[in-house]
Amino acid sequence: MMMSFFDQFASPPFLGIPLIAVAIALPWILFPTPPSRWLNNRLITLQTWFINRFTNQLLLPLNVGGHKWALLFASLMVFLITINMLGLLPYTFTPTTQLSLNMGFAVPLWLATVIIGMRNQPTVALGHLLPEGTPIPLIPVLIIIETISLFIRPLALGVRLTANLTAGHLLIQLIATAVFVLLPMMPTVAILTGAVLFLLTLLEVAVAMIQAYVFVLLLSLYLQENV
């Protein structure tokens, strides 16, 4: 029974081929493309407004050098939100519940921010490993601690996104199973449990959007330290 709860996180195969590639490519097909007309429709106007507001808010603390990442951050944000929202639909698969995929996003982007800092301002980048005013006996210990915390950052990015989405999907499945079990025996309790399930689904919609935003926001903060 417990194994069946985790079957939803396995990549569905078709003729022995995992369909995770289709699940990753599907969001890009759903995005509307701007037409050649001067006047856009409401959907494209709303999409453009959302991307502009998000980009302005995200890049506000960054200097001009960090604005080159605007397209990458906006694309990653929209991509993660779309994948997370599609994963809440019935009979769908959420690729962002796979730690390997999230680490595939987190490690290269985090490493890019570190490399940029080492190339542009190596003194400042290495200075983050040792806080100012540290007593001399604590210098070796603090350097080790700060180095470990630096390398934990991509792991924290991937695990945070994976854990939040996985926990939400498990809770929805557990409560939905409880509703079906209680419905023939205690209809009143089943209706109340169904109301809880509805509220939890609304919460998961918010979590799907917030976690995508937090993922990109933390990457922008890492970039801010190195630009």
C-alpha cells in the first residue's frame, strides 16, 4: 500500500521508454507565441505583463551586469510554474518531484554564479568565506564552515523544491484515499474530509507557484553576491 503512494513519482514508461522528456517538453508547447500583429490578445498581454513584473522585481537589487540573466531567470520561472501546475492535474506526472531533475537545474546555475564571481572579482568572492572581524583562532574553522555552506547551496535548492512538491502530492493522495474509504461508511466525515482536500489543493496551487519563485529568487541572490 505504501509503495502505491509513491508510484505517482515514477516516470511513466511507454513501450519501455520513460516519458519524462515529453513531460519536460510539453510546457513549451503550451506557451502562446506573440503574433505578428501590433495588438495582442488578452492571454499574451497577461503573459507579457507577468514576465515584466517578475523580471523587474527580481533584478531590482542586481547591478547592470546581472541584468544579462533576465531572460534565463524569466524562462526558468515560467517553466517551473507550468510544470508544477500541470502536475496537479489528475493522471499527470510532475518532473520536478525528481531530485535528479532539480539538481540538474540547481548545480549548473549555482556553479555559473560562482565562476562569474571568481572571474570578475575573486577577492570579494573569496572574502565571503571569512567574515570581517573574525578572531584569528577561529579563522580555519570558519573558512571550513563557509566552504561547506557554499557547496550545500545547490543541494538545498534541489531538495527544497523536491520535498515541498512531494509532500504536497502525498498529502493530496492520502486525503483523497481517505475520502473514498469513508464515503460509504461515514458520509458526513467524508464530506468534511473532501472540504479539507479542496483547501489543501488550493494550498498546493500556491505552493507550486511559490516554490518556483523561491528557486529563482535564491539563484538571483547567489548571483547578487558574485556580480
